[in-house]
Amino acid sequence: MSEKKVLILFAHPAFQKSRANRHLVDAVQNLDGVTFRDLYELYPDFNIQVAKEQQLLLDHDVIVFQHPFYWYSSPALLKEWQDLVLEHGFAYGKDGTALKDKWLLTMITTGGGEEAYRHEGYNHFTIPELLQPFEQTAWLCKMLYLPPFVVHGVNNLSDDEMGQCAKEYQNVITGLRDGQLTSEQWQGKGYINDIVAGGGSHA
């Protein structure tokens, strides 16, 4: 199976303060076949270069949104990116087929533990339910939406635990790149973490 090109769009407005995302970014940003873009570093004024971003989407097969889970969604710049880059006639609509058959993966970190994201938990909804706007975006753009990669309870994880999460994230990215992770493997999974973690912890 041919290798896929992976584009990681990272959005964190306070990256310098994020121990968890530092581990995660370090694990993937220099991988072969992976293009890593820190949106807040590139566009601190929110002046997004739409044509350039669209060309990057065309040039890659797997698109990853990596960000902390802010108010059950993404930080503002990633939302602005979606509003501007995923244009009618490019990403959706009658002639908007540029993203057809590309893969979309959401990679998020949460302060709350996994137990908080259950129907009986603090947040009342599961992560897949809360991420449905991203899933619908993928559907509208004729993309394949993957189960999310989620790191829960980041404030309570030790450096060793965070390092293990970062390694699992790296394994997911390289597995998607190399064709080692397939839709048959992630079918029915709530989190794609479950594949590389042996079906164990979602953290």
C-alpha cells in the first residue's frame, strides 16, 4: 500500500504553557511524510493565507486537527481556518470535491478525565458525540472521518504517562501514513487510541 502524506494542523493559543502538547508535538512534528503546521505561530494576526492552506490540503491525504478541547470545540484560530479555507466550491458544494476521499482525524487533549465524558458524567456527553460537528464537516466535504485520538486528564498525567500517550500518537500517525491502520481496524472504536493501546486505556 502506498504511503500517505499527513498534514497536522496544530492550534494552541498558549502552547508555551502546555506540557502535554509539547510531548505530543515532539513525537510527530519531524516524522518523514508529515507536514506539521503551528497555526498560532504562522497566523498570530489571524490573517490566514487561504490559497496556501488549500494547496496544502490538496497535497496531503490525511488531515489532522490537533488542539486542546476548548468549550467542547477547537480554539478560535482553527475555527477561523475552517471558516475561510473550507470554501464552497472547494471543500463542498456542487463543484467542491477537493477533499473527497481524504481522511480527517481529530486529536484533542482534555483537562477532565475520561469519566467526565460519559452520559452520567460531568459533561453529560461522550467525546464522539461532542465531536459530531467535526464528523459532519468531514461528511460534507466527502472525507473519511476517523475515531478521535484523545488524551484525557492531562493535568494529572506524569511525564512517563504523557510520554506513553505521545508514543501512541506517533504510532497512530505513522500507522496512517504507512497504511498499517485501516478502516477495518478502527470500525466500532470510540477512540483510535484503542488500536495502538491494545484496547486499553483511552488516556
